[in-house]
Amino acid sequence: EAGVAQSPRYKIIEKRQSVAFWCNPISGHATLYWYQQILGQGPKLLIQFQNNGVVDDSQLPKDRFSAERLKGVDSTLKIQPAKLEDSAVYLCASSLGDSIYGYTFGSGTRLTVV
Amino acid sequence: QKEVEQDPGPLSVPEGAIVSLNCTYSNSAFQYFMWYRQYSRKGPELLMYTYSSGNKEDGRFTAQVDKSSKYISLFIRDSQPSDSATYLCAMSSMNSGYSTLTFGKGTMLLVSP
């Protein structure tokens, strides 16, 4: 079984620029999550999709972050404009249904904002 | 007070040692408890999960939950250099039927040969 694919692996941008991350979940996984992991901290949920509908985006800074999941498969997370404090690893995960035990994480995109 | 507290370490042990990793939590609604292992520059991978209080064993790993004390532990027996990683505890209350995980900061474990 192929894992969760994320790209790019690394990205360096200047503050106030925009950036987008892409995620391809495991085939058949209906639930997709974006987590933000700041250095030295645990992952924090940004947004959760069930198929192509948003289940939870309460911790997504909506003034600068947006996410979509087209056709219930791939997803993109965008930041515009980026701030220094957005420097983090952005992890995508997927699961069958809403099983909390079935999370599979991708390797993440490491974003550095300078 | 953070919902989940975890000592970031690093915790350095010699090969073969017994390792104890711990988390405390404040939200009594948490019912599901997990331990994830995260190698450098990789995503977290699920190691163990428990639902109720008590112990669960899987090979060299034992997960322990004490809901009355709001305290969970992961024990690693006969630790190996390949166990060197960051260990994250995670918890969920399954609000509204959807699974949101709350993670601790992670404890970095270093096992020396």
C-alpha cells in the first residue's frame, strides 16, 4: 500500500509571499487531515476533511490559510501571506472513515519563512 | 495549563535499558490514548493505542493508562539504538463522532550502543 504523498519536501519563502502544499492520501481513505508541527512541539490540527467536506477547521487561521480537497481525493493547503511564525512542518494524514487508530501520516513539508 | 503535558527530554539511555515515557492530561473527556513514534524528518507512525485504563503489551512495548490520575505511560524493554526517535502521546475524545487528536510535545529518546 502506497503511503501518504506530500510535496514539496522543503520550501523556503520570504515573509508576505504565498505558498502551497499538496497532499495525496492513501487510496480509499475518506478522511484527510492537515497538521502543523512547530519545532519542539507536537502536531496541531489545522483542518479535517471528510471526503470533500470540511469537518473541523476551528484552528485554521482563516485570514491567511486556506485548504481544499477536490473530488474527495487530493488536497492543497495554501498560506497567503506567510508570516515568520508559520515556519513549521506541515503534515498531511489520512484515515479510513473517522477511525482514530487508522491515521497514516506523510513525511511532511518543511516550511521556512525568512 | 496545556491539555497534554509531556517532558521533551532528551532522554539518553544505554542499549538494553528499560525506558519509561509519560504524559499527563487535564481533559477528563479524553477516552482514547495513543503513542506515536517519529523519526527525524519523517511523519509520526502509530505505535500503540489503548481505550480503557490498564496495560496493553505488544512485544517490547507496554502502554499503561491511569484515567483516575490522568496519566499515561509507555515502557520500552530491552531498548535498541533503532528506538532512538521522538515519542508523541496523543489523545482523543471523539467529539461529535469525529476523531481529533491532541498531541503532547514529544519526548526525544536517544539509545546509545
